Amino acid sequence: MINNKKIVGAIFDFADRLTKLPLAYKVGSGYETARMMAILEGFANDRGLNIDKPEISKWHLDDIELREQYLSLQEAYENIQEAEEEYELIKKLVQDHKMNYTCEFCKREFSNEKRLINHMCEQKRRWNNRDEHHVRLGFQSWLKWYELSRTHKSQKRTYKDFMGTQFYTAFIKFGLHVANTNMVNPTQFIEYVIKNGIKLDNWCKDSVYENYVRDVCKREDVGSALERQVHLMEIWAEENDEEWTDFFKVIQPNLAIKWIRTGRISPWVLFNATTAGYLFERMSEEQVALVDDFIETPFWKLKMKRNEKDTKFVQETLERYGI
């Protein structure tokens, strides 16, 4: 049997469920609730009743009112059930959508795609810079350092591993140093500093690199030294619209000193090129002293005397091109 307590209680339950839905659903599916509550309020006002749940049992509705409200209530419940299901689905979609606006590096969440795109945390910046030349040099240097510093084999390291390491900044700085100095064989340099126990913070010091260059030049085979020198001359000639064979005749002394002290100009060529005299003629006494201080002339004179075959090979090659 339908009674007033059941009907009124159901309407209050319906109203309670509706309050948990957003305004958009109240406007649509909530129409029935508003109508039901209006009926109850009108009924209560007419009879001087309190529209609170404890007072429901005191209400007395006739059969016609009960029947009309029951039919309306059935329709209203169907509507709100559909609204609740739709709302839960939309909530899930919104939640899934929000996940797409989460920074994969710092896990910070954003309300829309534009905010995520404009967001720039440190890890995202490092990832975005991964293809820059000095960053790639820093990464490759870190891989070599990691390989040489470990006594046991470990799994392959990735750029994301590099991003998270405490040495990231130091190796990026080193990569920039490698690029700016056009370093001779960076991998060999890393082997040199590790072998000699040089701290990472000192890798970018000019004195460390100059000592490394001295070591490389002293141990480098003559063929590699000559090949490097010819390649440098050709690049210089193209950039300056000069003949590469006029290298020592035209190059600015300050640039030549820099390239000598960074190992780009090998003593093998400097001491055996007949045109090298044109360079020294254009140098001041202070500039000549900088070259002598770095090259260690007595060592090279002795080395070339002991390796007459290599010395002759360099001299004949340079003479063939008029250098």
C-alpha cells in the first residue's frame, strides 16, 4: 500500500541525491524535484505543517494526491538515475583528460593543454635541450666517464638517466667546453683525466687541457697529426676565402697561438713547414714566448732527430703542396 510517509520520504531522498549533481543537471533532471518539493511545500503551508523529515509521519494525503505524486516520482527517479550515470561517466572522462595535462617530468597537473605546453620545469628543460650539440657532447662524455669509472658492467645508460644524475650540470658545462675549444679527441681526454685523477670540476680549466694536448701531441702518430692539420687548413681556407696552402702566410698570429695551445696545430707541421717562418715573422716577442712555453722546443727537436723517417715524411708531404 502506498502511504504518505513512503512518498514524502522518497521525494526527500530524491532531493538529497540531486544536490550532489552539478547545476547543469539540476536545471534539467531537477525539474521533477522542484515540482515535487513545490507540491510538498504547498501541502505543508495549507495545513500549517513543518516540512522536516520528523514531521512527515504527521502528514495525511488523500488517495488522489498520493497516486499523482507516486506517478510523478517514478518518472523523476528514472530521470535522476540517467543523470547520475551520465555524471559519473563525465567525471571519469574529465579525470582521464586531466591526466593528459600532467607534466611527465615533475608530475605537476595543469587545467588545460596550453598551461602544460607553457610549463617549463628543470627536467623538461633538460629533455627539450637533448639535441643541442654541447648537450650531446656532455651526454656522450658522461657515458664514457660512467663506463671507465665502474669496475663492473651495468645496464645501458640512457639520456633520461643522465638528466637525473647529480653530474648533469658539470657534464653540460664540459660539453660546452669541448664544443668551444674544438677539443682533440674528447674520449681520449676523459681517459686522460681519469687516469691522472683530475676532478670533474677541473676538466674545463685551460691548464688541464693544455697538459692533455701536450700529452696527445707527443704520443700521436705522425700520419694522424698531418691529417688533422690538413683538415684544419682546408676548413680555415673555406671560411676565410683563402688558399689552404697559404695558411701560415695569412692566419692571424693570435688565432694561430690559440690553435697551437689547443693542439689544433701540431708541432710536427709547425717545425717542418717552410712557410711557418712567415707566421713567426708576424709575431711579437711575447707571442713567440707563448708558443715556446707550450711546445717545449727541446723535446720536439730531439723527437724529430730520433724519428728521422717520420720527419722526412712530413717535410716531403708539406713541400709537395708548397707549405
